[in-house]
Amino acid sequence: MAFLYEKDLKETFWKSYNGKGRAKRYQFECPIREGNADLVTVEYHEPSDSYQFNAFEFKREDLKKAFLQAEANLKYVNKSWIVIPIEKEKAIQDRYLNYLKEKKYIGVIGVKEGGYYKILYQPWFQKEPIQSQAMIKVCMLKI
């Protein structure tokens, strides 16, 4: 597997994903739920002239745990993402597609060692997530 540590996966993805400042605000280990989301972002979506809240869970191995965490994040964000090594793509296609279709708002991103990432499953946009104090604090952070 390309990433020895989850931290490497997270740092590689983040450098590529936010290289041009797409996240207007963000917080790692954000307390939107018990146990924290690995990353929460606030991003401006130009076509709809609105802001989008995203949660990300980074996992090298335990996909079941990643899906449980992403599901726990769902009520607070528009989209909840699982970020995994690209080598796990087949596992997503073979075992989790029905689950993803049912949950609608959970997406999956695969990352290569060099930073290239690919959306393996595009989630729907949840229109009205619950606004928690943790999310309000993320919005108020200065970057």
C-alpha cells in the first residue's frame, strides 16, 4: 500500500485538494461529533452561489469504521467524504456501492502517493444540515 501512515494520506490529499485555497475555512480534528471529524471544510460553490460544508475521514485500512464515522458526520455537513488510498477502489466498487447509493450524501475519494486524487463515488448535496457550535466556530476561524 502506498501510504504507510494515515497521517501521510491526510497530508498528501490536503496539499493537493487545497493547493489553490478552495476551502475558505477548515479545521482538522473538528468536534462536530463525539470523537471528532478528521477534517471539516467550508467551501464556496460558485454555480449555486452558496457555501458547502464537508467532512472528511481518512482511512488506510478499516473501511467499515470509515463509513460509520462518515455517517455520524452526515447530519452536520452537506457532504461527508471518506478519503482512502486509490488501491482500495476495487473494494469500494465491489462491496460498498449499494451502501453509498442508500446513504446518498457520503462520497469516496481515492488518493495516489504523488497527490493525485480521484472521486470514486460522488455524493449528493444535502441541503440543510444541522448547524452545530463546532461548525459555527469553523466558519469564524481566520486562516
